Amino acid sequence: MLVKVYGSAVFGVEATTITVEVNMSPGIAFNLVGLPDNAIKESSYRIAAALQNNGYKFPGKKITINMAPADLRKEGSAYDLTLAIGILAGSGQIKEAAIDEYIIMGELSLDGSLQPIKGALPIAIKAREEGFKGFILPKQNVKEAAIVSDLEVYGVENILEVIEFFDKGKPLERTVINTREEFYNSLEHLEHDFADVKGQESIKRCMEIAAAGGHNIILIGPPGAGKTMLAKRLPSILPPMTLHEALETTKIHSVVGKVKENVGLMSQRPFRSPHHTISDVALVGGGAYPQPGEISLSHNGVLFLDELPEFKRGVLEVMRQPLEDREVTISRAKFTVTYPSSFMLVASMNPSPSGYFNDPDSPRTSSPAEMQRYLSKISGPLLDRIDIHIEVTPVPFEKLSEERKGESSVQIRERVTRARQRQTERFREYENVHYNAQMSVKHIAFFCELDESSRQLLKTAMERLNLSARAYDRILKVSRTIADLEGKEKIEGAHISEAIQYRSLDREGWLG
């Protein structure tokens, strides 16, 4: 007897439907084919125990299971439930009438209870695309899958519920989520607030400009100056995520199983802060069976690299191309996977190995040779891709002890959102450009026209500071954002001079 049950495999951020064909014939054997990995090969032991503990038996027949398409590698334990239902239907222990209308996924425990799976959201999207009636999966992932409308989503806790649903018609509890309502209700919940930051007004201004134009930023200052504190609050002033961005972000986190249990759509922008010992594969993604890396997990959010010179140089170099293209392509002999990686890079560093550069009260200073060795760990091309360089100085006691609260994230976010709306309107005819940091050379020439005095000001700065062509583009992009924050149509001299100030590392005495 031949029975077909449907599961799904995730490659990149897209799912592919897998047909599980179960064939029963006389004899005693268990053959699992179709490029399963070890976790799937071990499933027969989990399935046998789960069925036995729930009053059913693993049939003593020759069982051949094919996972089609047979040339695609299948991995993970999420096919346990698919295989178990196929075996029960194939051996006549349950009715098979409606089984082919559902995608069935879940990892089995020995008592028959279900463990969460990865990639529930892309699987649900694919199931709806291919016209399946419903999706049966572990209860822990149900909210994530229920984001997809026009698909019946059932969260189950035990294999017994699925057996009774197909065999006895006992209804399962369907999960329905009003995605828009839930998404908009959770938008205003901010974990960190700029009101907590004492002093540092010039840095807050810098952060506001970075958020308004989507610019990458590096903070340079001694330990304890507040670099990490400021970086953690950056997502709170970025414009709220759109429904499309939230769906895209949730999809990536779903693939690696990073969506919190019983959470549907991610409504807050991601903030990722990997340790400096990270490998290049963990940062940009990849591996033998590619997974998204930190730069993709921070898509539509912020990637914070604390102590930038401590990262291995090779790790930082692989980030150069994704920073420009806003996506990363992982190529293998048999397939190619592309992950989106449109993130804001926030980096921080001490100005010297000791952390106290040019500080007369410093307990320890570094020699010029040590300084040069430390700063040369960051390549020029990577620094060129960072639009804003700003020095962070320690906050004096008077500021720290002030009772007065600073400006809140909500107030700053309003200005940032208005500036972003101007940019959205400006770039509405361009498919891949939504804010100033994404402008190409062609867009800069068109949207960043300068009058004669501004051009002269920029020319003088370029010559004196010996700036590269890429730095020239960055200054124009940042000037455009400053003008947008002020609601000005044209870039003025004041905007140019402020933007030039935000190129600290290009000035003589730093990397000279």
C-alpha cells in the first residue's frame, strides 16, 4: 500500500515542499531514502517509542519511505511527525482520506509530545502558495505560522491529537491571528530609551542623523564613555518597521529558530551584538548547509560590533561586499543561496590599545607604534563604508548627577520618521533605494546638487584632509540627511560643514 504525506524543507529563506511516499510490502525492513541526514535516519527509533507509548504499533513489515525530490538533501528532526503519520496511514491504523491536504511537521519526543521546529513561517507561506488546506505543527510555533492568512494553522502538543483528527474526525483547535492588529499594538513597546542617557548631546545628534539616513556609524572613545549604551538605544529611534519589513525579518529568524516561543510577527527592529571572537561564517552566513549569519539576522535592524579592532581582520573584510550590496550570496557546488542583509552597522572602538588616547590624566598611554598597529587592524576600505565617525568623550560628573531627563526616543523617532518619509517620497520611482545611505553615485549626482560656496567648502576639506572619492560620496549622503531633518530641499554650506565633522578617522593624527 502506498501513501503520500507532505512536509517541507527550508533552503535559504524559502521553503520547498517535500513529498513523503510510504510503501508497505511483506517482509521486515525499514528503508529510508531521498538523501536524509542522520537526524532523519534516527527518526524510526523516536517514532516507534512514541507510537508504542500512545497505544499504536510500529508495523512489522517491509517499509520503504522516499522523500521526494530525492536529490535534495533533507536535514533535521522536524520530519518525525510527517513520517509517523505516513507509517500509520500506510499500515491501515488510521484513515488516509484527507492527509494529502495538509503540510505536517514536528519533532517527536518518546512520549509522543512535539518539540518546536525551525522555519515555520517560510513553510506556511509555501503551503498557502501551493494550495494546501492547512498546516499541522507543534504548538510552540503556531503563532509564527498563523501570520499567514488563508491557511488553516493547527498547533498540536501530542501525536495523539493528529491521529484522532485524521482517524476519528476530532477537531483540532485552529489558531487565527489578526496580524495587522497584533503588529501595530506591539510597535510602541521600546526596551531602551534615549531619555536614560545623561549628556552626550552631540552624539545623540549623530545617532539621529544616522537613523534618519540609515548611515553606518563608528563611535570612538575611552572605556565607560557610553558607546555601548548609546548603540543599544539606536533601534528605539529608527522608524517603526513596516508590515513587509516585519514579515521579512521574522522569516530569517524563523529559519534559524530564533523567533521567541508564542510570538507571531517580530515588531521590534533586531539588535545583534556578536562577540569579537566570531568566525567569518557565523558573521556572514554559510556552512556546509548554509544558514543565515549575524548580518542577515540584523536585516532591517542594527548590527553592533563592539571593540571593532579586536575582530579578526578576515572577518571584517568579508563584510565589505554585503555592506555595499545589502545582500549576501553563499555559493556551493550544487546550489546558491542569497540572504538579505540590509542593516545599519554601528561599531565602537577605543582610540588606542590602553583606551586613553591623548589623555594627560590617563594611568597608561600607548606608544605611536602601538597606536598604529592597533588602528591598522581596521582596513581603509571598511572605514570608507562607514559614513559617520564620531568621538565620544566621558560624561562629566555635573551631567551625570543632573536630575533632568534627556529627550525621549519617541520625540527623536518622530523627527527621524519625518525625514525618512521625505526620502521615501524622493526615491519612490527607484525600486532598491528607500533612504539616503542606499544612494548610488548616479543618485548622489542627481539629488545632492551643491551651490558654488558649498562646493568650494567641500573641495577645501577634501584637499586638506586628503579624503578618498568614497569619503566624498559619504559626506554628500550625510549632508542630504541633515538637510532632510531640517526639511530643506537643497543642501547648504552648514549641512556640508557638519557632515565633514563626522569624518574623525580621516583626519591627520588618527590613521596618518
